[in-house]
Amino acid sequence: MGKKLYVGNLAYSVGKNDLQEMFNPYGTVSSAQVITDRDSGNSKGFGFVEMSSDQEAQAAIDALNGKSVDGRNLIVNEARPQEPRSGGGYGGRGGNGGGFGGRGGKRY
């Protein structure tokens, strides 16, 4: 089983293929993903890469963490599991009566 890596401080111009090419010299890249804004489709400046082995993942971390790419120093480390999201926003649970952010009064 491979290891998933977090890659932060990416230039907004870096795409999925660029990310994969960056990590290819250190082993087999199982997947590469740049996280984008849901509405605009623009990069959020970070992504994830999955390497096929723990040794390859460590080699990539050692080589790329702190390396300057497009004028930005990369942050590369082992990805942590995603934390469960809490409610909130429109119709979420908690927070002043829930619903659409009202204070629990009548809606007309």
C-alpha cells in the first residue's frame, strides 16, 4: 500500500500533470490531485500525491520539502486523514437556531 502526501504552497499555475511530473523521479505516482475551488475552478494552492511505496514517499518528502518551485517553497509531508466536517452554513446544525442563520424567530 502506498502513502498519500500533502503538497502545500503550490503556485496557482501548477496542475495535476505538473504535480505528477514533479514526483515521478522519486518513484511510481499512483495519483496526483490539485485541489480546486468548487465555484471558480481555480487552484487552492495545495494538492495530494499518492506514491506506490512508503520508501518512495519518504524519498519524495526528503527531496521536495522546502524546494523552491515557481518562486514558492513547497511543503511536502505525509497527509493526515481528513477530519469529519461539522455542520454550519445554510441549514447546518447548531448556531443561533440553525436554519438560514436566524435567531429562531418566525419566518414569513
